Amino acid sequence: MASKYGEIAMNEQLTELQEQLLTEILSKCKTKEDIVGKNGLIQNIMKRALQSALDAELEEHLGYKKHAVEGKNSGNNRNGIMKKNLKGEFGDIELETPRDRNGSFEPQIVQKNQTRFDGFDSKIVALYAKGMTTRDIQETLKELYSVDVSHSLISRVTDGLIDDIKHWQNRKLDNTYAVSYLDCIVVKVKENHQVINKSIYLVLGINMEGRKELLGMWIAQNEGAKFWLSVVTELKSRGVEEIFIACVDGLKGFPEAIQTIYPKTQIQSCIVHQVRSSLKYVPSKDKKEVAADLKLIYSAATVIQAEQELTNFEAKWDNKYPSISRSWRNNWNNLITMFAYPEDIRKVIYTTNAIESLNMVIRKATNNRRSFPCDEAAFKVVFLAVQGASKKWTMPIKNWGQALNYFHIKFIEKC
């Protein structure tokens, strides 16, 4: 017991001594740069700590201290140093890595080919995820950490994401998804010395636990029903046997492409896309009123009321904008799927809040760039944005329990 109290007292004395020493050292630091700047206190402490750790590792590897007589005729001894620069949040540090004559020494604190700490890589990836260009990242790291980072280093770090993306894109999916949202976002990519529009296709699913999950991403120059057919075919090959409801935009042939692979899937045309398309050619003076009248259609309590509101819309606006009601009539069967469900769970089915909120996160990252140098660069930024957004997808969506009961009655119990 006495030894235990003696150890505690010794530790307390040591802590007090360390604090006194630190206070004395800090008193000599006149500016912030003296502490965290280049060749400042923290950088020097880090350098000495790492250097001491490397020397201790070699000593343990050889089994004897420097200049010790045990080293004579031991079969291995020290063989000079190799200088290297280590990059990190503390700036550039020049280390002298000790070597042994046999070349069997493998340091672990700072490994042979290591030129930066893993935490530094994560900083590069985090900045890349925000849509920063390579030049932006270089300037930011220089400003924050006084570290010069090459274009090739940033590329190597972010290229490390490619294996993660491939693994994620080919992972096995659930057997059943209650709702899926199929959409795309457009990014600008350099190709053949020109900047062109590319579409990144997204499939967001709601699994049987009510949680959101991005099933996959694909990139192509143009959005089309033929390409979407290849997308849903891939979902099938990755284990998706059934999708209850698919929310899609107004692309011609889109519903047929889905039902070729999933014939039992109900199609709900995206209300957001339908309204946007309707307002596209309406002048600003009428836009607010037309939008309000369209809302009467899709917010109706029943399909009969919705049909009456559409008739009222035709009577009021067909003289000016006949193409609007014609478009709603042509897509009517896929626009009214939601009316088979109670009003309080229709938002689970037809509104694209889920996919639109994801799109906002992605656009926030992609809009920071005027264009991407290649498809792969765009894909990496979108992937990182999705990974960031998915961290918040931990809870079932609102009213999921009630929606699931309806899905069981309408789909599962029929099987």
C-alpha cells in the first residue's frame, strides 16, 4: 500500500514538474508563430519526439545501445542515416531515419516509405470532398500548416478512394426495397479538350427498415431510358429482387425500362420534376399563380378531386399554356399512384424530399468547381458527398411504421 501511495506522489510531482517546465518554455514564446509556426515549439517537440522514437526502435532491433561493446561482432550494427521530410498538420519536419547494415530494420513509428501522417491524408480528402480544386487544396494546406503539397501527392491520396468506390458500387444489396428514387445530376467534365455536360445517375432506396441507402451511382453523357435499363439490370444482378414503388422523372420510356426488370413495381412520376417542367415556359408574371393551381392537383385528398382540379386548371390556363395540362394528362396514370395511400404517408412515396436533399449536398460540392478534369474526378467528389450525407441516415423516415403496414398489405401479403 505504501508503494502505491509513493507511486501516486511521484506521478503528481512529475506532473507538477512538467507543468512548470512547460510554463517556463511558453513564457519565452512571444507570438503564435513561436508556438505553432514553422520551427515553432510544437514542431520542434514533435521532431525530437519522433527522432527519439526512431533511435529507440533501432536500439531495440539491434539489442544494444549506441557505442555499446555488445555491438562488436554482433552481426549487425548501425549504418548511418537517411533524411526524409514528413508532412503533417504541424508542418514539414526533417527526420533522420537510422539504418542498420543488414537492412532488416523496419521502423513502425515512421515507416520507411512514409512521408506523411495518415491524419494528413484525411485532411486532403476532406478538402477534396468539399469540391476544392487541387490548387485550392495546395493553397489551403500552405496557409494552415505551412506545408507545400504537390499536385501528384493530392492525386495519389484521392486516387486511394477508387478501390473504396469500386467495392461500394459492387456490394451486395438487400433483396427488397420499399421505395426507390431514380434521378440524375449534371456536372461539367473536360473531354477531348472541351467542357461537356455529364449526367451522374443516382438510385436512392428506402429499405424495409425505413432507412435511406444510396444503391449506386453511374456516369454517362446523356440521361436516357436505355441507360436506365442498364442501371436497373445491374441492381437486379446485385441482389435486388423487388422494388415496391419507383419514383422517377418524366423521361420518356423510363417507366417501361423499370418494369422490364421489375414488372410488379408501381411507378410514381416525380411531382417536383412535373411541376418544374410545367413552369419552364411560364413567364414570371404568371408563375406563382400557375404553381399554386398545380398544387391544388397533387395535394388533393382523393384522385377524383385531383381530376376535378386538373379540369379546373385546363379551363383557366389552356388558352395560354395548353402544353401544361396535356403533359399532366399524358402522365396521369403514373402521377396518381400516391392516391392509393393515406395522405400522411404520401410524402414517403411521391415527394422527392429524400433525393432532393441529397442532390443539394452533392451540388454544394460540385458547384465549387467550374468543371472536372475527368469523369473519375467528378465521381470521387460525388462519392465523398454521398458518404458525408449518409452518416445522418440513422433513423427511419417519418411515418415509416404506418407506411410499412400498407406495403405489407398491398405487396407482401399478396405473394
